[in-house]
Amino acid sequence: MPSTHETSILYAIRALPHAVYMRRGPNCERRCRLGAPAYGGRSQDPPSRSASTVIYDQASYRSISAALHAVGSHSLNARMPSRRDSEPFTTSKRSVTMGNLPDTTRELEGLLRLRTMPIGIKFIEDARELGEIRRLRKMDHPSTFCQVVGLARTAGWTVGVEAPDLMEGCGSIFGLVEKPEDLMNGSRTAGVWFRNQEDARLHQEATPRIPYGRFQAIAVAPLSADKFEPDVAVIFGLPAQIILFVNGMQWEGYKRYQLFCTGEGACSDSMVQCFNSGEPAVAIPCYGERRYGGVQDDEMVIAVPPKILEKVVVGLRGLSAASLRYPIPPYGSQCDPTLGLAKSYSNVTKKE
């Protein structure tokens, strides 16, 4: 099975007849140039200290293309076999550990074509442990937690926060500060999010929280960075990507999942709900996440225990083998659906 990087190389070589620059890992850049003479895999121009430069001539291109075609159905233009025509889908049963979680995450990104990076959240009992996480950043101003999440999933930052680093409302949801009385009795948000104080109070009462005093700090980083063993994995995506993620969870050991919607404060619906329950939690990002965290209008979020990501990837592979993958090709609202359904379901008869 090709890696996401190999598939990206094939795509770049096929798509562009000139030089293509692409990232491969944090400190490695690979340059592919068609029609250029190859000099033992090295460029005439000396590479930078942090880059490895490779020039492919036409013969090399053909070799790479053939090699990636040979690896099977995960090459970009390879024909995916019909699920009904294939052997029963099987895969290794390895568990997700810190050794393979980054690779699992990268495969997940490739299968769903995610726009931003899946992130991991670690709840830390002793704040001094933040100093053991490499290249960790601290915010220089009080922030919302959704801002921290936004920096991790878009900029790839590793961020650590303690109670003084978060706005009071966010800190109380994650248990870093005590619940403010004016927030809990509804007086703070009455007339803002709710018509009266009683409705505001009921909102706070329904909001999932981590008990105060259990943790002193939180670390957030891209899962692929392999910075720590996360307690919760968080994936933002388009609705079509999120439903396929859920379909991947349901591929084996089917279970019906719930979408939670407290209202404002959706980090509690996803991240805190998942942490407290140990179950996946789908949520609609709130106003604050969109205003401060950079969540886009068309995005949703799902938080899951990291141990199930391998299960999701296995499920997505199975769905892909049945030609169910992202992006979902539109069939057309005025077309005869039996023609398409007959390709997937044996009990649907194709019209002549």
C-alpha cells in the first residue's frame, strides 16, 4: 500500500510538466522535474541544508508511475474493485500506539482529504510536565480554547495552557478554574444568548465539564507530530467527511452514534463529552469557535478516543474498496438511481 507521500508524488508528476515543489515531512523537500537530466538522483544545484533534492527524468517518471500503479487500488487512478467481486476485507489487528498513531493519522488525512490536521488533546495533572513536551508554545495573552485548537490544526503548533492562559469560561469547562458564580446562575449570558436568566442557567447546567482540580494543564498538538499520548483525538471536516468518518467507525461492530448540541460552547459537546464518556462525540461548532477559532461555515467536528482511529482507517479502506470514498461524486437528482445502485447492491436490477 502506498503512503500518502507516494500518492502525492505520483499526482504531482502526472499533473505538472514542469518543476513541482512539495513537502515531505517537516524538514525534507523533494523536487520533481520532468524532462530534466538525472545525475544519480542529485540536482546540479546544491540542495539546502534542510532539503533533499531529487530530479526525475522521463525514464524515472515511468518507473515511479509503474511502481505506484503496481501497489494496487490506493494509487490515484487505479480502478477500485467492486466490493462484491473482491475477497472478504481483512486487515492487521495492530492497536494504535504512539509508534503507529502518526502513520494512522496521515492515512486518515489521505482517505478523507482533510483540509486541516487532526489534533490530539492531553490533560495533564502536573503542569510541570508541559516542560517535557518538545517545541511547546505558550500563549502570550489569555485565549479561548478554540483559538488554541485552531493554531494546532491549521498552523501545526504544539500549545500548552494552564489556568491563567485561558479565558475564565473556557477554563471552567476544562476544569482548570472553578465555575464562576455569575456564569453558572445565568446572569452573565442572560440577554446575550438567552432571553432570561433561567434559560441561561439551564444552559450552564447542561454543559458537560471536567471537574475542577483534576488537571492543571492541557497540551494540544497535531496527532501526526507524535508529541505525546493524547486523551482525545479531534477531527474537523466537511459534513461529507465527518459522515464517512462515522461510516468508518460503523464498518465493523456497528453502533448508533449521537450528535450533541448544547448550543454556545461546542468544545464541551465534542472534546469534553468524549473525554468524560469515552465515546465518540459529533458536534456542530458554535459561534465562538467560528469567530475566534477560525472554524469555517461548512465545518463540523468529531472527538473520539485515539484508540479507535485504526478502526476508522480500516473501515474507510473497506468503504473505499466498495467505491465509497471522499469526495462523493454527485450522481444527479434527475438520473435513474437504479443504474448507480445496481453497481453497489446485488438486489437492485439495472434497467435495460
